[in-house]
Amino acid sequence: MYIFREPRPPVRTYPLIHSGDYIVVDSDADINSGDTVACKITDELHIGKLRKFDNEFWLENRTGRFKMVDCQIVAKVIQITRKI
């Protein structure tokens, strides 16, 4: 007997943010690997998960992966609120 399952979709590791959402950040909070952070890179705001690979911290979101040394301003995301 064989049982076939549909493959599971990949696990989303980045926050899903829509246009019009409110993002609350805390620039004084401690930031650890796995936290959702807001980061300014070349005048653009990027929201993603902070990951540690080979002793380097990276910001990972659906547009790519960025080295944290490229971030000009970093703040921990406390809450994402969606308007209904």
C-alpha cells in the first residue's frame, strides 16, 4: 500500500506585511537571532528575520538576504497590525 501526499509548501520564515499595515518597533530592545527586525539599507526599509549563519548576522526576507553590517538603523519589531 502506498500513500501519496501533496508536498507541503515551504515554511515562510519572514513576516507577511501588506500595504497599509502598521509596524511598531523598539530601537532599545535587545535583538537576537530569530527576531523580526526593521533595518534601513540604502534609504529603503527592510523587514525580516534576523538569522545567524557562520558567526555572521543576516537579515532574511522574501526579497533576499542582507548582511547586518549593511544596515544603517536596526530596531526590533514589536507588533504588526493590519487594517481591516
